[in-house]
Amino acid sequence: MNQEWMSVLSDPWAVVGLVGQLLFFSRWIVQWAASERIKSSHVPLSFWIISLVGGTLVLIYAIKIHNLVFVLGQLVGVANYSRNIVLIKRARRQVSET
């Protein structure tokens, strides 16, 4: 591994950002597997939770490096992922009450 990559991995904040990006990337695998399981397009709750965790880590990193472009983009995403989690949980609660 070259020196530039090693220096990134030795920076704890860069590792936070990298882990966030890897988590965020991995969410499509979860969605794909869930859809294949039921043979229809499906976005499970776990997709949104992974999105929220990954997006939050990237947001923290963006704040740390003072990158307004990434901060604004991640804020919108984190709000969206949070809202979807709330909507799914609310719908599940309503179904269980009936």
C-alpha cells in the first residue's frame, strides 16, 4: 500500500469517514438481498438504519474537515433516512395494534 493511503488510515477522523462510506455503500447489498428473497423490489428497515449510521459517520467527518458541501448533502440524507425509519416503525406499530 502506498504512503498516501497509509497516512489516510493513520488519521482516526479519516477512518471514521471511510467506515461511514463503506457502511453507506454496503446498504445496496442489504436491499438487493431482501428483494431477491421476496422476488420483488423491497427496501427493508435495515437499509435505512445502515444508511443512517453510514450517513451520520460521513456527516461527522465532513463537519470535522469543514466541508460545507458534504455537510449539507449529508444533513439532507440523514433527515431523510431518519424520517423513513420513523414512518416504517409507525406503520408496524399500527399494524400490531389492529
